[in-house]
Amino acid sequence: MKLVTVVGARPQFIKAAAVSRAIAAHNASSGGPNIHEVIVHTGQHYDTNMSAVFFTEMEIPRPDHSLGVREASHGAMTARMLEGVERVLLAEKPDCVLVYGDTNSTLAGALAGAKIGIPVAHVEAGLRSYNRRMPEEINRVVTDHVSTLLFCPTQGAVDNLASEGICHGERAGVHLVGDVMLDAALFYARLSGDKSRVLAPGTELGALVEGGNRDFALCTVHRAENTDDPARLEALFRAVGQVAETMPVVLPLHPRTRKKLAECDMGGLCSQPGLHVTEPLGYFDMLELLKACRLVITDSGGLQKEAFFFDKPCVTLRAETEWVELLEHGVNMLAGEPVSRLPEVCGELLSRASDFTVDLYGTGVAGKRIVGILVDAFPSEK
């Protein structure tokens, strides 16, 4: 079979790495028809530290098609991606289009396939924050409702689809497979200690873990709801600075957030005492920081789960999360409003006894399960 994989953003590169590795394992051992994977990179994340480094570090096959769609409004970006992906699909004539997550790249790939009659498979199907003001929520819902195969990471995701009339079962195409990000975390965590120098002795961040110390927080901020309103952005960074007064905070700064700070003449907020701002980091560096930190503070969906994978409590800088099971099990707390409460919320979460032993996301074989379902669904080779 021929499969076109559409990716464009950092979390999708991580997820796609797990499935591409499972495809390679299938092709090497099946003795039957191979899967020919064609990778399309929309360009949504194009900065070297947000894109190219992931393909290099994680040994993801290089994109066969790069669309080069960069910064633009949601409508303009999605439209240009849709046009580019459709052009690739008409030329490649795949059996299936595989999309990941909830970005504009996800929506463009799904719509392009659905509109020309090519089945769409959605990895991370069924997630819901129930906040329609989030562009990501719109992307998730639309993608799920035009997809033929829906690969759910959790039982909650299956239940969400059922409540929308997309029922679990072979006919409906809904499959509970586990989380491909767990696949990636388990695989690459074995390599990151040798690959990363982010905490090397003699470096700024290495000093944070001297003598076995693990008392620092890892923080990321990038979502529009936190960056586009200058007052909100300032309040958030001042709150992070307050956390840094009692616990050092490492903050790899997303290009979007850096740009917004510069536009609002708030770059000085990156120099608050105890706050260690870096350039965006590669996956191995982030894994090492996750292993070493005491607490995660983020508005990223993916990092919330990665925190759980590495037994770290997480404060989510949003009003809701699609990963509701993390809240239910007490390992994640929403920062709430006003954001100035962040230090208080961090203290409350750290005072809890968190249980990370519960099985929420499978056992690390989601990629293998996805490949098996794809082979069964599209058995002929092109």
C-alpha cells in the first residue's frame, strides 16, 4: 500500500517517528506487501530548532514533499496547505492519508484527502477540550468527522467519538491503540543521555543539577491564548518569574513567543532572576530536562503527557485540557485565573502525593497497532 503522511509541527514529527519506525519494522519482517510511506512537510514549523533538528535527531525519513507554508493567518495557512497537499495526493495517488493531532496541517491533510475521495486516518482521534474558541478544537472535530480510520490514544477519546455518533468498532473505523508519543518517549529516552549535552557539567543548565539536585521546573509557552494578548503575556511571564524566585525555571522559548515579547517591548521579562531562557531545544534535550526536573509548567498538549511519562507533576497554563485523565488522576492541575495564582498552584501540586503508575496511554506499542490496522484495511500494494 501507499501511504501519504502529512506533518508540519514539532509534536507531529515525534508522533510520525514512532509510526515510521513501525512501518520500517513491518517492511523488514512481514514477508508480505510493504507499506510505501510518502512524507509531506507543510512547513508550519520551519525554524531549524523546531523542524530540521527533529528529522536529523530522530532519524525520521526526510520529507518527499516540502510545501514551505509558513506564518500566515489560520485561513490563509490552511488554504495554502490544502492546495499543496491536494496537489501531492493527485500526483501520488495513495491508498490513504495519515494525519496527526490537531494543527492546521492536520486539518489541511484531512480535508484534501476527504474532498478527493482518499481515505483519511487520524492519529490522536477523539480528543476534546470542549472549548470551540481554540483553533485546535475545531481542527480535531472536523478531522475526526471526515476520517475513515480513527486511532484513539485513550478510552476517553473513544467515548468522546461515541457521544458524537462515531461508535467504537471495526465498521466505524474507531480503534483504541494507545498513544504514539509514549512509543517515542520510551524508545528515545534510552538514547537521550548519550545524545544530549543540555545538562553537561560546566554549562548554565548543567549547574542546576550539580550534586544530584533536581529542584527546577521546565516551562514552555506558545499558544495564542497566552501570547496574543500583551496583558496576558506579561502577567504570565511575571508569574513564571515568581515561581523562579523559589525554584529555577528553564524556559526554551518558542519563536512565536519570542516574537510577541519583542513586539510588546517585554524582552526584559526573560531576564528575571532564576529564569533560564534558552533557544528552542531538540527532542533529546527536552527528554533530558524532563528526566531531571521536578515540575513541568506548560500550555502544550504533548508536554503534559510527556510529563506523565516521566513521573513529573504538571501545571497546565490553560483553562482546560484535552487530556482530562491527567486532571482526574491528580498529576496535572490547571493554572486557573488569574494567572498570578501560578506560584500558589505549583506549590499545591508539589505538595500532593501523585500516582504515576496508572495505565492511561497504553504500553508503548501504538505504532505497531496502527500499522497492523492499516495493512488490514489496505492490503494491496501500489
